[in-house]
Amino acid sequence: MSAGSCTFEDRNVAVLCCRFCRQVLSSRGMKAALLADTDTDLFSTDIPPSGTVDFIGSCYFTEICKCKLKNIACLKCGNIVGYHVISPCKPCLFSCNNGHFWMFHSQAVFSINRLDSSGVNVLLWGNLPDLEESADEDTSCISEDEYIR
């Protein structure tokens, strides 16, 4: 697959919330497919969720590839919501990927399309503010209704 066909700028930015307790986990989510098994739907983000998840358990490897993974759990309710790719294997690293290493199981989170600054249009990855601008954003007290508006 050529690098030109690996663009993600037109993808919707999503707010990811824990399905068990409704805690906002990330405001920079993207719908994704597992590289090693494209039939598996999940969500991902490009920066570590701050103050919403923590590591749980030991590192492990999948049977499909040699990526080193570690589960992450919601800090509010304790349920496992996904995993972090600690060390990607070479085939996954060199394949068409979005550069996101924080993954969320679609059975453990739900998504809400994030709106742009106008409050009308869905925010796209190509228009997402730089990491520095949004890294300090505190989403822990923003309600689901505020994201929908």
C-alpha cells in the first residue's frame, strides 16, 4: 500500500467515553481497524489519555503479530477499556497506520463526534488543533451533552 493512500485527514474526531461509567476518556479519538485483523473495529488516539486511564496487568503479545501490549483501565470504574501498544512489531510499524498507539475496544467505549469551533460541523483530523494547543484541555468535567451541542 502506498503512503499516498494512507491519509487520515478526512476522518472524524471523536470524544471517547467509557461504556460502563460514561467517563470521558479522550477528546482525540478516531474510529480504526486493527492492523493485524482488519475485521476488528476499535478506536484509537494519538496521545496518552491524561488522568482518565492507567495501566493494568502485565505486558503481553498477541498471536497475530509481535506487538507488545499492555491493558488500560478506566480510572473511574476500573474496567478494562483498551490497551497501549508499548512496542509495535515491524510489520505493523511499517504498514499503513495512523500513528496511534492507544487503542480502545469498541465494546468498552462509545464515541461522540466532536464538533469544530463553530459548534456546527464535525471536526476532522486534518483540522484538529496542534497537540500543544489541546494537550492541557481538561475533559473530565465536560458532559456528554456539551460535546453533542
